[in-house]
Amino acid sequence: MSLSAQPARLNTTASDFEAQFAARLHWSADTDHAIEQRVADILGDVKQRGDAAVLEYTARFDGLQAASMAELELTQADFKAAFDGLPAAQREALQSAARRVRSYHEAQKKASGESWTYRDEDGTLLGQKVTPLDRVGIYVPGGKAAYPSSLIMNAVPAHVAGVGEIIMVVPTPVRGSVATGGTGAATAARGERNELVLAAAYVAGVTRAFTIGGAQAVAALAYGTATVPKVDKITGPGNAYVASAKRRVFGTVGIDMIAGPSEILVLADGSTPAEWVAMDLFSQAEHDELAQSILLCPDAAYLDAVQREIDRLLPTMPRAAIIAKSLNDRGALILTRDMEEACAISNRIAPEHLEVSSSDPHRWEPLLKHAGAIFLGAYTSESLGDYCAGPNHVLPTSGTARFSSPLGVYDFQKRSSLIEVSQAGAQPLGAIAAELAYGEGLQAHARAAELRLSTVPPMRGTK
Amino acid sequence: MSLSAQPARLNTTASDFEAQFAARLHWSADTDHAIEQRVADILGDVKQRGDAAVLEYTARFDGLQAASMAELELTQADFKAAFDGLPAAQREALQSAARRVRSYHEAQKKASGESWTYRDEDGTLLGQKVTPLDRVGIYVPGGKAAYPSSLIMNAVPAHVAGVGEIIMVVPTPVRGSVATGGTGAATAARGERNELVLAAAYVAGVTRAFTIGGAQAVAALAYGTATVPKVDKITGPGNAYVASAKRRVFGTVGIDMIAGPSEILVLADGSTPAEWVAMDLFSQAEHDELAQSILLCPDAAYLDAVQREIDRLLPTMPRAAIIAKSLNDRGALILTRDMEEACAISNRIAPEHLEVSSSDPHRWEPLLKHAGAIFLGAYTSESLGDYCAGPNHVLPTSGTARFSSPLGVYDFQKRSSLIEVSQAGAQPLGAIAAELAYGEGLQAHARAAELRLSTVPPMRGTK
């Protein structure tokens, strides 16, 4: 079968542009009520029965039989063996990537994650103390979607923040058990482990790890069991069951954003080789048929050139079928009036990944308000950011860059306000607080402030 | 009726301490499925029908009839009139409080909310750009629970962050309409406005405001209507309907934490007048019968003294009934072995408000890991922090201080990673990225990196 990939060709001057643009962008996560109910049941069961429930669900869903949770725990020796078993080039690449990611997040911590205080003239101290979370859980999907780079991107900022313990969960389903429904016939079979993920656990410094997954793993982390320690926050991607479970345990623990399909938006002024930009669009499209690749450019001939490169390169790609479906269904090459308009459209989309493929990227960067990550200049392919440039690759999707941020050290820290009011400071502050508290009808608040005054006035509104 | 308030008297050396402690702390937000379903229906309806649906729900739930949303919009003149109508002392207190809150949050922005970048030796630029949200919504509860101080605490950090527009919603139910079910008999009646809240809107700088509330107001802000602009984030407290609606729109917009009952924990070494500490416990208890006030102290005689002050002061308090119920049901005076143990117990609770009522508070502060706000020394009553010390009074409750932070400027900003890889930098990074991308089976990712290499190698795994 001969594949072709034809992203929609839009033009901002066309009368139907808005409608076509809206149709291309439309995506909404369906809520599946059956999944929601099953997840609620699993969470309740694990909360109540702990390890026993986790073992049952792991046998049922992953076809992995174990007599105790201890059998499902991976060891540091497992991580080391996986790492040692890799080809030298992969070992070095993993370590270089982790080193660069660590160095970036250390800069991030220094720039925005340190405690601070100041004193008023009257001696009153104000500030914030920044402290790491005690223990976090990282969910790593099983099977093909298990990316060692994701583990590094989740674990390294936690480490840099100073998190004491990092607990990883990763399902290792017995081959065929999920597809077949896991009949139990696979008893004693060992689940499929992803050696690259285990090696990444070694490089990233995971404290403990369990081969469990799904809503049962999220529940174990959120509530704790006899074996799995309760964590303070759960991060990492997962399927619809995992996403639903994370939403439900939010409040008991912290969670990261629930990710939608991945997206790239390229702003091009025509100066980057069309082949490079075509491959950048592919690199997003190959993730998933729902992934979205959009190119905005004021030069129609350049859009033609990129389309020609798409046609030429597509047959060479092992994942051509996924790429073609993604580009045909969700991709777009959009002709804009100028680069300014391209920037304005990008702000409306608030893309996860934004490449400014221009010979003068710093001219456009200040116009770009909403994006997960901004890749400046022709040499900055998004894939460098995915693995090793340093910044985190866990980014807000589906327009949530309007209000949320890349995963970072700050996600593994929390802040406590610090207030030390001096005796002198308590005088004017007490008068203000009392005035407002009486206004709100909160007399004990007012009185607590007034008792610290040098001359305590009579209480207003006393019974 | 003579009231008495007897917080539970616990002792950490008692054999049943753990059980009693757990019982006192137990609190869980019930999920009411009927509320959930009604909220889902209201959200769907407002999403589809916009203003018309909002008007209908406002008539039904608040008894407030209006022919158009324009009738439900408050004006800057309304805010100004409310402010001008206040007694001078209240006007000045509001302005002083807002000024101090602003100054604290400006320091916060400077310490942790500015953009940063650095360059590698090879010229590669890395960093983060920090930008404000475009538009946020602040929910202000109607009626008695409407606190002008809350509006200041939500709006000022948004302003300091640089948010362009702040949209306030505040229900103004027609008196009796909620209790009676809102029969419509109140046609043309004006809803009950809280003048202090409107005055606070003047001081805090609200852009636009609508007298709508409940799930319908959350929906209007999250989805936008013809009249109500769609926002990027919704903050502010509300009842069970509002909390449920906020959870559901999370992802479409950002939300702040869903707050549980308010809590104070006082660590006392016995050096603060017992009367002051008793009043501080009252100031939490008076909020709500579910509020929790706990005192930890290694000195039994001091606990006795505080109990005597509770007994003496309770009859003088206008809100004595609420205080008594809160202290009787959820309060505790806990005798600890020493201050170190008191600090350890505090960390287990991760309280919203933590007073270190000690003559040497800086000795204990480093031991305190989890708390929303830490109040140091005898003069720092929690109520000063509630109104005017400067730090935010919107704090993580119910133990969520283990993983979350006070509301702050950072809640109204988001970050975009910045990456500009130089041609020189693209060489080593490209090799690392390609190695890892091939390992993950993502050939387009690998190829996008390799195309930027000076010598482009053949693609691995080509079909």
C-alpha cells in the first residue's frame, strides 16, 4: 500500500479560515463512564485491602501471578544489571542526557526554587521556606510506550529538588495477557521488562520499584499498602485508567497534569532547510495518530517545499503509517500574512512544542506568550529537547500552556510562608487586622490581634 | 444554655495515643453523587446555551431575575460607591492590608518568579520565560462566608503577576430565596450585596464582575459565554457545588486547591500568655464547626492554664457556640515528651497554620517540614497573617501542605522552556538524542537530530 501524508493546507486570508482552523484544532478527551466506575472500584478496593487487592488486579490485568508483593519488587541489582547489559553507546547516551537534564534543573532550582526572607524596618520577618516533598511516585507505562527518557525527565527534577525517596511503578504484563484478558494460564511466567527503563532507573536514581500498573498501582502509591509506601505526589504518563485514577486521588496526593496528545507547532520564515522541518513535523506525528503537527509560514513556496519533503521522506520512515494518519487527520500547513500573524495564531493554540525556525528567532520570541517549550533557531530540533538539551520534556498539552508549565523542580517542592511579627510590628498590624476581622464578624480573630497590643482595647460586640 | 469547650486531652506517652490521635485527625470530604450529577448537568448546559442557561440558574437558585447578563454585571462605579460608603477606619484598613499584601507578593515575584537563561560554552542557550496568565476568574462566595480579605488575597497576587484581566463572580441571592427554593416571587428584587466585598474589589482592582454563583458561574468562566469572558484559571473558595464544578473544569482551565476545613496547630513551650494561645485556638474554631485547633506542648501545667483561659473566655465570644462545637469535636491539647516530639507530630499533620509560640522560635523552625504558613513567636498571631502581615492566607488544608503551597504569584504565572541550540551544540546533542531515540523506536526523532549533524549518517532501521 502506498501511503501519502497531506496535512490540511489552510490560508489565513480565506473566508472560511476560522472554521477550518477550529475543525483542525478540535480535540477533546472523552470521559468514559465505564472506565471511571471501574477505576473508582479498584481504588476503593486497594484502599481497603492493600497488597492483596494489588496482587489480584496484577494477576487479572497483567497475567502476572505473585504470592506476595515482595516478588513484584525490583532491586537496585536489577537496575544495575540492565544498565550493564546495554551497548556502551546507549549507556553513555543515557548518562550524558541525565547529566544535562540535571544541570538544567539545578539552574532552575537556583533561579526560582530557593527560600527567601526579608525584614521590615520594625523587625518583622516575612518570606517563604522552600522544602522538597518527602516521597514521590513515578508511573512508567509498560510495553512499547515505556520511554526511558520520560523516567529521567520525571526522576531528575525530583532528585534535584531533594526528594528523599522516589518510588517507581511499571507494569510488566506477561506477553499476550492483556490482549487475551489474562486467563491465569500464564502462571509463573515472568512479565516483560523493558531493559532500557530499568537502566534509566539506575541512571536516574530510583529508590524502590514495583512491577505493578494501572489504577491499582496509582492506588497503592496514593494510599500506601503494607509493602508499597504512601507517596506525596504521583507524576508520569499512563493510559485512560491511570489518568482517571490520578484525577481521583488528587487531593490525597498531588498529581502532575493529565497529558493529551503531543503537539508541535513550527513557525518558519523559510530559512531552514525544508527537509529538516518536514522531519520535525514527522517527529511529532510518529508518536501517535492523534498527535498534531502544524506549520505556520508566510511563504507559500516554502510550504510547497515542505510538502515535497514530506512526500519524499515518508516512504523511508518505519513508522510511516502512524505519521501519515496523524498528518492527514490533524496536521496543517498554514499560510499566514506575515510572521507577526503566525505568532498571534501560535498564541491562540498555546502549543506544547513551539519551534521558531527562523534566521532571527529572537525577533519573534518576545511575541510568543503561551507555549510549553520554545525551540529557537534552525539547529534546535524539538527532538534535542525531548532527550538531552536539558529542559524537561514533560510539557503542558492541549492548550494548557495558557495556564501551566513544564514539569520542573518546583513540582517536587512546596512552600511554607514564614511570618515573625515583632512586638513593634504587632501594634499597627494588630489594629488593621482587628478592624477587618470585626468587619467580617470574626471576633476571635480580632481579639487575638488586639491581645498583642500594648494597650488592649475593650472587645467590640461582646455578649 | 451554658456552653463548654473541652478539646480532647491527649498524651503522647499513653498507650492508646496513636488511636486517639488518628481519630481526632480523621476527616474526609464526602463525595455526594447527587451533587456531582447536578453539577455535570449545569456545566453541560452552560457550555451549550451560555448566557441563557446562566440566567435561568441564577433565577432558580438565587431568586434573582434578570432579562440579560448585562443586568448582572457590576460596574467600577459600584465598587467605588461601596468603598466610599465605608467608615474611614475600614477604608484605611483595607488599603493598608492590600498594600502590605502587594509588597510581600512583589518580593515573592522577585525571589522566584522571574525569567532566567544561561548559555553553555558552545553558545547553546537554556532557560525559562515566565509570563502571566492572560485572564483569571475569582470566585467569591455570597452571603456570610464572603470575606473581603479573601478577595484581596486572590486578586493582589494575580495583579502582581501581571494578569491582564481579573473577572470576579459573586452570587447575590435574594434574601430567603435559597432557603425557600427561589419561587420566582422575588422578581425584580435586588440580590443581597456585600458592600465590604465590593469595596475590596475596588481596592484589589477587579476588572469586571458578575453577580452569579454556583456551578453556573464556574461554567461561565471556564467556557465563556457571550457576556462572560472565558478565563485561563479559576481561584477562590466556594461550597460543594463550586468545588465539584472546579474539579470538573480542571484541564479546560487551571484551578487552585480545593480547600477543606481550616486548621491551626500551636507548638507552645509555655512562654506565651495562655490567654493569647486560647484566643488563637478560638480564632480557628470560630470559622466553622469542622475547623480544627490543636495545641502541642511538653508542659502539662501550661495545657491546664490554656484550658482555664478557654473556660474563662468562651462566654465572652459572640460565636461561642461554633467555637465550642469545633473544640469539643475536633480540638486537642496534646502533651508531648518535648518540643522535638511536638515538631515531629506537627510534620505528620502538615497543618495549614502553624504557630511556633516559643521564646526561641528559630530553634524549632528548621525542624518543621510541612505547613502552609509558619507563625514565629508570641506576637505573631495567626490572625495577623489572615489579614495584613503580607503573606497569602489561602493555604493548603487537610495535610496537603505535604505537597502544595500557599496561593502566590506563581499561581498566576506559567513558564515556557527556552532552548536555542547552537550549530556547535547540535553536534554532541544530536548524537545523544539519536542514540536514545533509536533505542525508543522513534526514528523520526533520531533523524531530526541527525539532519543537523555536519556529517549526516545513514538512517538506522530504514525500510
